[in-house]
Amino acid sequence: ALSDLIGFTYATWHGDDAANHLVNEVAQLAHRYGDSSNHAVVIALDGENAWEHYPFNGYYFLRALYASLANHPLIELTTLSECLSRGIKPAPLPHVTAGSWVHGT
């Protein structure tokens, strides 16, 4: 998941490399869904404080990430409320597993 990359992987990468990788992952989703106007990508972290593990609390990663996302021709930054106001319909999750992410329990 994209949030796992942010939370557990990218802290050990150079900020620019991590940002480029994440933007590429999102761009691949944009290609997959094509011109459909009923799709959005939400990257949600579950409250963990990933930034304490990044150099300079994620400053370089976040700076590169926001610049790359804002300038990418296939990606539009928005909010959930804007998505809903545009008529994007949330898809129900077919299954949610109760428990903790720790050890998959």
C-alpha cells in the first residue's frame, strides 16, 4: 500500500528518490483508470508518526513530493470534500478485518 511505503520504507531513501517513486506509483494508477472521472487516490496514514524516522522530519521528501505531484500532468491534488462535490462515488469495502496491523492480528 502507498501508505506503507510512506510509513515504513521511504524514511531510508533519499527524499527525491522516494518522492519520485511515490509519484510514479500514483501515475500508474492514473494510467490504469484512464479518463474516468470517478476515481481518486487517498493516501491515509493511521496516526503513526512516520516523520520522526525521516531526515529532517520528512522535509526533503515532502517538499519533493508536493512539487512533483503539483506539476504532474496526470495528477490533480484535491480534497475528499471536493471529490464528493464532483460526484465521485465512494466504493464500499467488501470486507474489513478487525484487529491490529501488528502481526496481522
